Amino acid sequence: MNLHLTGHHLQITPAIREHVAHKMEKITGHFDHVIDINVIMTVEKLLHTVEATVHLSGKEIFCEAHGEDMYVAIDNLVGKLDRAILKHKGKNLAHRHDAAPLKHQPIE
């Protein structure tokens, strides 16, 4: 998994980088097919915004979160990404298990 961090009006400190990397391990624990994650952190006056694009095999998942502190915004983002990836994983498993093999389908 590749993790790309970008800061707009913000200098990314080693503490923020470590916090994001630690939180993103939760995402990769649920789904092994994560190719890369792009995270953009923005500060506009008192609003801290974090947005992430997760590249999976065959799909991209985008989430955005806001907070009064950058660490709170990162935690909110990870919660949203976690739910979105679990939803995607559930859809893939349901799609894979719902399809009956061709040899078991009735001939009409």
C-alpha cells in the first residue's frame, strides 16, 4: 500500500504523518486489495478538512471529513472510509456468492 499525503496551507509534521499511517492500517486490515491511498489535508481559517481517495482493484472510494482539529478530522475520515470499504467488500462477497454456476442453472 502506498500512502501519499498532501497539505494545502498546512505543513505535514511527522506526528500527523504517523497518525495517518497508524489509522490507515485499520483500513488495510479489512481489505487486502488496497493499491494506494491519496490524502489531502486543507486548513481554511478554523475549518480543517481531510479528503482521501482509496484505489482498490477495479474501484476508487472517495471520502471527505471536517473537524475543528486536524486529528479529529482524520479520525472522522477513517470512520467514513472504514464503513465505505466494508460496504464495498460486502457487495463483492454477495455478488460472488449469489451467482450460481452455469452447470447448475436449469435449461429452458
